[in-house]
Amino acid sequence: MTLTTTTHLNFRGTARQALDFYRSVFGGEVTAATYGQFGMPDGVPGFDKLVFGQLDGPVRLMAYDIPGADDTAATAGTTRRENGMTITDRSFFQSLRADSLEELQPVWDALAEGATVIEPLAASAWSAGFGMLTDRFGVTWVLDVA
């Protein structure tokens, strides 16, 4: 048996934009289908939103728009750093690990556009590079060097 895991992100009307953004950061191909393509009648709110979306590349993510939710400013919780500790009420972070700081830096730079930086990418006691941010779509990323 072969098992894999893929993060499935839930958005409030911005799944397509998020997947296109992540494709620009990581590369790969986006596959997407709207509620309308799956039979929702034309004109119903959400007709053009994503019922299924996937980025397939070096990083694999899935995403959809929560039916009836169109609050693009909503995020699930907050995260901050205090005294070297992470304080959060979020249920998960998306972790991304690279073999070197040189490999990680351009990904950090791209994700940081429009993001809230929680901990700047810098050397830490356990890594040549560690940083945290919440991107423009409300996803909190933990990036580090192996």
C-alpha cells in the first residue's frame, strides 16, 4: 500500500487566486473546476467559485471555495512570536523545508509579498534558516533549512 498526504486548503472565494499565486511561487500545473461545471445552475451565488482545485508540482496543494462563503478577509486565527516561542490559536501550519538557504530564500521572498511576517527568515539555533509568515491568503507557512 502507498499512502500520500496533500494539504487541502479551504478558502472563502479566493481559491483560484491562491492556487495561481502558489503556482507562481512553486511552479507546477493547476487543475480547477467550478461549482457551475459540476452542475450548479448559472446565476446562483458561487457558480464561478472552485469546488475542486489542485496544484501539482514540486509542492502539491488542493483548494476549494467554501460554499456560500465569500469573505476574502476572513482568516482562521492568529499567530505571533513572543520570547522565542510561537503563540497561536490556529489548528495547523504549512511547513516547507529546503536543503539550503539559497534554495529557500526565493520561495520566502515570493510568499512574503503581501504577507504578515511572524518571524523573519534568519539563522536559528536549530537551522541555517527559519522563518514564519501568514501569506496574503491567510495560510501560515513555517519555512526552514534541513
